[in-house]
Amino acid sequence: MVYLIQWNARGLRNKVLAKKSILKADIIAIQETFLTSSVNFALPSKILYRTDRHSSLSGGLLIGINEKFPSHIVQLQLPPSEVEVQAVRIVIESKSILIINICSPHGNFEPSFLANLYQSISPPFIIVGDFNVHY
């Protein structure tokens, strides 16, 4: 069994207790990391893929993969948008799956956003994130 945790952290630097709990997961997808390139952040036994936001102190995405699973970042071809998107391909028991981490800070998905996203990926995939969609 493989465990995945998705979490809107609203800042990772001071979340020691949460850090301990996410170490048990094989895959972690975190939104609003608030990390910058000058911040060294590591998790034991995890390969971390970070997308830091350079224009602001908020935002940022992180996907962490248990180092026992082969993985690599995937660059998706999407038009410019305020929606932050990160993708990592992971191989589990010789099956490849794409993990997509999304943060939409204001819940404003352009009508074409999902269509463009679906055109950029192929199954199997898992989409997680903070969509800020209010109903």
C-alpha cells in the first residue's frame, strides 16, 4: 500500500509537528509552502520537488516522494495563469503515475484551464491541491 497526503500548509518553516506526521507518507503534495529559493528545506527519505513563487512570499508547491520510488519532474505545457501547477511522475511496482499538485489562490479557474490541463496529461494520474472553490 502507498500513502499519499495532501496539505495546504500556509507556510512550512514552523510546522514541526506536522512535519513529523507527513514523514510516514510515501507521497506528499503541499500547497502554500511559503518557501523561497534561499530556504533550505529537507525531509528524511524524501526526494523533494519544489516550485517556489518568486514574485511573492506566499504560494509555492512541493511534492515529496519516498526515495525508494523512481520519480522525476514533468514540465506541463500550460498557458500562463494565476493557478500554480506542479507535476511529478512516479513509478510504483513498475506502474507509472503522474501526481499533479495545484493551487488556485483565488479559485479563479479560466474555463479553458482544465481542458488545457487534460490535453497536457495522460492517465493514470492523481490531481490534488487547494482549489479555493467555494460552493
